Amino acid sequence: MNQKTIALIAVMAALGNVISMFGLTLPAPIPEGRIELHFCQLPPLLVAMAVGPIPGAITGFLSLVLETAKLGNPFVPFGNAILAGIAGLAAKRLRPIFAGLIAEVVETPYLWGSMILWVGYVMKVPMPAIVALTSIINAKAFIEVAISCVIIEIVLSRKRIREALAEFR
């Protein structure tokens, strides 16, 4: 990786952290719980699809530092790194919307495992609540990724933007 790519990763990770601070709060099935619809995965998905899976995965990991601190779940950044890395690989052959949705399918087992481990074993939440909560989080993740990938598809349809981002490879 060159200095320009590292700078892009840093800027896009910072953008992801800023975006993570703004979300639409949705009701959750557990007391005092909340689920937020946000698009902090947009910057790492864009980097992954335009520059490559490794820069995208690194951006994905770093773009959730604030969200991880807010949630307290140390597994969250790894899921975002998996999402972006797989999306970057899939984007080599597929349009962004399909690459993103495939990546979310691949990330889903990790999401479930990390929720069971963190929420179940660490926070001692009963399994029925974990299943309900994780189902909602998983569904909203698909919605967030789909919307993010439609935006990416529009952004990357601009030749000048595509060419500018290609310089970071």
C-alpha cells in the first residue's frame, strides 16, 4: 500500500466514524435496548469496491471505533472488516449491489456468533432475546448494505470518480 491509499483509508475510516454517530433509532425487543439504522459501512464498502478488498477491510475495521465504544462489543469492527473485504472481492466480478448483498450473507454467521458470545455469555441476555435482537440487527444490516450499495453504484457510475479512486490502487 502506498501513502495515498493509507491516507484514503484514514479519511474514509474517519468518515465512517462520523456517520456512525448519526442514526435513526429503532425500537428493540429487549428492555433498554436500541437498534440504530446507520450507514457507517458506506465508506469501507466504497473503498473495497473501488480500490480493493484489503484497503476496504482495513477501512471497515477502523470505521467502527466510535460505534464499538458506544456499544461495548469488541467484535463489531471485525464484522465490518469481513463485510468490506468480501464485498471488495465480489465487486471484481459483480455490480456493487450484488457484491454487497453477497458480503452481508457471508458476514451473517459471524454476526450471529459474535452476538451469541457477547450478548449471551458476557451480558447474560437470555437466548430468546438474543435471537429476536440479532434477527432485527441482521435484517437492518441487509437494508443498510443494500442502500449503501445503491449509492455506491450511482457514485461509481461517474467515470471521473471511478478514475480518481482507481489511482489509489
